Amino acid sequence: MKWLAPTLCLCALAACSGKPPEPQSQPAAASTARVATPWDNMKKDEQRARDVQKTVDQQAEKQRQAMQTAEQ
């Protein structure tokens, strides 16, 4: 019993002494890093389809305008 109290006090002093830990920048960087999800490829495909549809619509509009100018 006589050794238990001083040992606990020494452990507590050793744990409390010393400088505080430096902030870690890695967890902050890890939290801002984007994690790939299963839907990423689907979203890319959907955006690609929108782009293709936009191109088709533009070409169709150009063709309509060309036909209208040819009729006049």
C-alpha cells in the first residue's frame, strides 16, 4: 500500500507533465479529401449523356435554320 500511492502520483505527474501535443494536420486533410462513391461513374455517364443531347439539339437547330433559309 505504501508503494501504491507514490507510484500512482508519479504516473499522474508523468502523464500531466510535458508539452501539449501538436495539432495534427493529417486528419483535417483526410476529412476534406473526396472519397469515391459507387454513384460517381453513374453521374459521369449522366453528364456525358446530357452533353451529347445538348450537341444533338444544337445540330438539329442549325439544320432547322438551314432548311428555313433554303425555303425562303
